[in-house]
Amino acid sequence: MALTFRKAVPPEGGDADRVLRAAFTPYIRKLGRELTADYYAWVGAAVERGDVFVALEASQVVGVAVTERRDDGLYIDRLAVDPARQGSGLGSWLLARLEEVAHSGGLSGMSLETAEMMDHLVRLYRWNGFEIVGRGPPAHGKDAHMRVHMAKAL
């Protein structure tokens, strides 16, 4: 089945929330926290701003990328793949589409952060050309797990 990549539209906010919640619940639990009912309440506003992209398969949202333009780069705030599709290459496919977005916007790079203990995610990002540029505690202070800051020059 073919995949489609595009900016999310307002009616897809609930689907984006579903994929984000399904993908991030195990991650957040490993950090010693739980997702609250309103954890992704900001998704609708992010969709309205044009900061959310979706991967669609047969009109079903199977992947979500939440981005933010920072200076001359694209920051990947969240990258989520429906658990049924994890390990299928969809995460790498989403990263390649985001690189196209950054290129078309004239941006010079992309950046992100992930928990250091999530080795598989660090490997995924390295496989897709990201380099570790720093480590440190999370800015939000909600847990003490070190974060890996990664960047990719374009």
C-alpha cells in the first residue's frame, strides 16, 4: 500500500493524538511518568499552525511528525509511528520527508532530542544521518533521564 505525506488538517487532530499516544506511552513509562488525558491537548493548535505532518496509508494516519522552525533549522519535536507499523521503515521514511520539507523551506539543518536510554531511537536517527551534538537533562525537568541532542546539516 502506498504512503502519502502531507501537513495534517484539523479533522485529523484526533488521529494524530491516537498515534502519538500509542507510540509514546511506552516511552513515557520508561521515563517513569504516565500520559495524562490532556497530554496532547496542544495538538489541535499545532495542526492549525501547520507544524504537524502525517503519513497516511489508505487514508488512515499511521505516522505523525510534530515540527517547529527554530532559527534556520527544522526541530523535530515528536516523531511517532503507529505501533503496528514500528520496525517497518516508516520512521526513516518520515525523516526523509521531513528533510524534503526542510530543503524546500531553505533551512540549513534539522535537530531533535531523545532519551539517552532509548538506544533504538538513537540508532534510528544516526542511521538517518543525525549526529550527537550534546547530552543533558531535559529542559522541562519532569524526569531526570539524560537526553541526547542530535542534529543533521543539510
